[in-house]
Amino acid sequence: MTITDGDPRGRPRAPVPHPAAGDRGVAQVPGPVPTGDGPRHPGGEAAPIVPRSGTGERDPVPHLAIPGIGEEAGAPSPAPGGEGIPWDVLLADGETVARYWSHVLRRAPGACWWWTGGLTDTGHATFRAGSHSRGTSRVVPAHLFGFRLAHGSGSLAGGLVVRHTCDEPPCQNPGHWLAGTRGDNNRDAAARRLLAGHALADVRGAAGRARAVQAAIAAAGPEGLEAAITAALAAGNPGGAHQDALF
């Protein structure tokens, strides 16, 4: 008797369709979300005003498309530590640097700078760096790109990773980053993930929390932006309890 494809009755199994590519984030937005007195590019010039989707109203807050649609949709997950990525080439590419900053909502120095582009299923930021025509195009973790942009391409040598002291994976504020080992990162999470009201205890998980903030940014006007972010974060702690870290 012949056993076909593991069926004990010998009948071939019908092919099982593979699931669609994971929800790898949201579409690009045409510029940074405004902060303070208005939207600004990294150099300080005013960002373009874009129409609110579905109306003729001019709105300085870019609106995100449906998650999973955009440059990151269906793209392979980047190497978690950035191994094998030509960082020197990408960091020297002005178009890539501008594309990175176009997805960052820069706020007060001590606040999280939220990512408005693609997300992984762990809530980390990704974007497509490099150029197809030059053969350098690839999806990279945004925080690894941003850390090297701030500290140099060799700043994460020897297998070091980026630790988010805010415990918000999509945050791009360099002041919230520390280099460390994977063990350091795991100990950070273990020490804080059970604290009531903490980011790591969000009932939606890291990716759900990040997407909720992105949706709030997309829906809010400039005056209501901070309140919208605060409400989106609070929704992940329906009980309202809060416990401070001991260290």
C-alpha cells in the first residue's frame, strides 16, 4: 500500500493554498506629519500640504492607506540585525535618507517620534531603501537605518541591536535608543512587559498598538494630533491601571 503525502488512506491530499503575504505595513505617505507650529522637512522647510482623502480640503496631516497596501506589502522580512545590508551605500544615498525622514513624525525631543510607514508583525518599522535601477533596493528595519544615520554605519558592529528605552518598536527618536546585546534587549522586555499600563502590556500587542497610533495620526488634524496619539495609546490599557518600573 502506498502512502501519499502523509494521508494514511493513500489518497493524495489537495494542495493547501498559502496564506496571503502578511500585513507588512501601510502605504507610503507623501511627507512627514506636522509637529509644533506646522509640518517641516528635516532641513526645516515647510512640508507640502496634501488634500484630505475624499474631500477638497487641504490638510497638512498625510493620511495613511489601508494596512498592507504599499511599498512594504508582501515584501520579505529584513534580517533582524541588519546582516548583509550595504549600510554605507544606503546611508550615502540622499533619496533613501529623505524617504526615511518622510515617514517620521518628529515631535518634542523627549517624545516618541512615530513611524508612519510600513510595519512588521512585531510593530517594528520598515521601509524600502536604495534604488532598483542601481541594484541596491531592499527592505530594511527603519530603526537600524536611523541608528546608523545618527551614530555611523559601524555603530552596531559585533551583533549589537537597538534597544528602545521607550519600549515602542516603531519609535524613531534617536534619544530613545541604546545599543546593546540581544540579552540586554530580552532583559529589558522581561523587566517591564508585565507592568500595568506599560507599552509592552498593551492588550493589542505591539503591532496592534503601532497601527492604532498610525490610524490616529492619519485621522487627526494638526491641533488634535497629540490628543489623538494619547487616546490611541490609552485604548490599549482598558483597565486604566498604571505601574511604574522599579528601575
